[in-house]
Amino acid sequence: MHTRHIAPDLVSGWQITNAEGQQTARVGGSRQDALNRAHRQLSVDGGGYVTVEEDEA
């Protein structure tokens, strides 16, 4: 099963990585924008799940 992990980017926005830790996208918008992008990536791969690391700032 495919996965994507969303975490706050060091500069701004969010970064999306795969299960191997490779960045698949950087999203400058909201957390919801990043979630939508991650789900679109997974739909192309046949599905999967998304984990989110909340911004603690």
C-alpha cells in the first residue's frame, strides 16, 4: 500500500514525502491544500493513506 506523509516545511507551507522519505511535492498553501495534493498523488497510484505531522508553532 502506498503512503504519503505531510509535514510543515522548514521555510513555509508543507512538504509531502513517500514511505521512503523522498519528497514528492512542496505545497505553499494550507494544510488542506497539502492533503488534497497527497490524496491526488495516491489516487494515481491506486490508493493508500496519508499521515500528517501537525505544525507545533
